[in-house]
Amino acid sequence: MEALETIQTRHRKEQRDLQARITNKKKNATKKSRKGINDECIMLERELKERQEQELAALNGESGGVIEQQAEDSGEPNGGGQNATENNAGDGNTPSTDTNGIAGRLRNTTISFDVPTTIRHSDSAAQAQTQSQGQGGKKRNRQKERMARRAAEQEAASEAAEQEVQGMTDHRALERSSLERAFSAHGLVEHEIRPDGHCLFSAVADQLAQRDIPISLPSSTGAADEETAGEDKAPPYKIVRRVATDYIERHADDFMPFLEEPLESYILKIRNTAEWGGQLELLALASAYQVEIKVVQNGRTEAIQPSGEHGREGVENGGDRTIWLAYYRHGYGLGEHYNSLRTKIG
């Protein structure tokens, strides 16, 4: 018969071997087979534990009582216990017989490596799996958190923008309302001019045509030249641009203090490109055509008087020589804009 120390050494080896098998199964586990294989491995551990306890009990002469107690706890038939009792009653070699019988049972017990399994009885392996699963879950959770945070930030930004828009002053609506009141007060109706960079000159050309004032004037030399000879075919705004630049060129001393670039380059830019016109061009056109230009804008109406020998007196004695423009600062997406204001009929 084996000595106690030898049996304990063997028991520890058997436990390690079974634990290694369980760990290997655990690595190959799948979700579908997890529960069934887990139960199978628990049973194998229980059987190993029972066998080892029986061996120790047999060594100490307590085999029968241990087996009966284990059968009662497990609810299984105590066939093995009965055989042991019978053997114990008729044979003095009962411990050896029990040991051989249990060893045979262990040999007949097989563990299939073809079926993946997962159990919770290997502390180190279970901890590794838990950490691995936890890391995977954290990755997924972090991604969801980032998406949720991004969505929340976008929603908050959208709400803030809406609140800002609601709290902002609608300058375009206020400007339109003010201009429409002024149009009605002066008996004017707005004629839309295309916002193409030539709007000031096109609006002046439309107003001059409404009052039968010729838009083409002699050049600075007082006689027709190559530049003015083909103006009958030129767009009206181009003729008005030429008249404005001719006047500025003839009266350079009056305009140069207000220029931020050399006179020559400024003249070429206003005459030949779609450069916006402004206050300087309105002053030049009022004097060149000897007309009063009234510009209706948000909250007020600005009157630009012509200069020269006759000035205001010439305008007053010359009949209907007042032209009307509407100036928008907020009404158009491209920026400042001029429209023509015609006299309302009826």
C-alpha cells in the first residue's frame, strides 16, 4: 500500500494535470458550448476530489463512512459504498481493493479535447480572460462614449447657434423696413439693379434715363475721340464709369487727398473693372451731370450737391435734375448695394 506522503504527492500531480486540461479547454471555449462544458469540468473536478478523499479515507480505515456520506450529499446511488462495505466485511485487503477500483474508474473516465469549454475554476486563467474581456469592453465603451460626447457637443453647438440667432438683431429686416417707409414718404418705387459690382453706375444710368438726361458727355478735351466714339454700343454703366473717372481726372486736386493709391491706377481700376463705386464717384457724377443725388439709406436720406460754377443754383433752375438711389448695407449677401428709385405713378 502506498504511503501517505506518496499518495499526497500523486494527488497534487493529478490536480495539476486536471487543471492544465481545464485551462487548455478554457482557451478554446465558445459561447455555444460554454455552459455544457463548464458543467462537465465541474463534475470531473468533483469526481477527482471524491476519489482522492476515498483514497485517503481507505488509507486511514474510514472508507465506508466517507463513501456513504458523499453519496448522501450528491444524491447519487451508493453502489460504490455498498461494494466497499461488502468487501470490507469479507476481505482484509479492502483498502487496496478500493484504491484499485477508484484508479480503474479514473482510467475509464475520459476528457474530450474536441469540445471547447470555459470554466471559472482556474484563478489565473479566469483573471486573464476577465482582463481580456474587460479590455475589449472598454474599447467598445470608449468608442460609444466618444460618439455620444460628439453628438452631445454638436447638439449643444446647434442649440447655442439657434439661441444666438434668435438673440441677434435682424439688421436686414430693420433696414428694409426703414427704406420702405422712406420710399412711401417720397412717392418712390424701387427698381432692382443687378448686384454685379456696377450697381452704383447702373442705378445712376437708369435715373438719368428716367429724366431724359444724356449719359454720354464729351471727354476732357471737349471733342469726340476714340474712347467716346463707340459709346453708343457700350453698356450704360460703362459710359457712366467713364464720365466719373474723366471728372476725377480733371479735378485731381479735389480727390487725391482721399485716395489711398496713385491717381493713375485708381482711374484705370474704376474705369475698366467692376470695382465698386462709392462716395467719391457719387460726388464726381453729381458734378459731371449737374444733378442732385439723393441717397436713401437706413434712417436718413443723404443729398449730394454738384459743384462748379452753378452748383445748387444750377440744379434748382434746371428742372427735374434730382435723381434718387437706395443704398443697402445689409440687404445683399455680397455687401453694399445701390438700387434705382423711380417716381411712383398713380
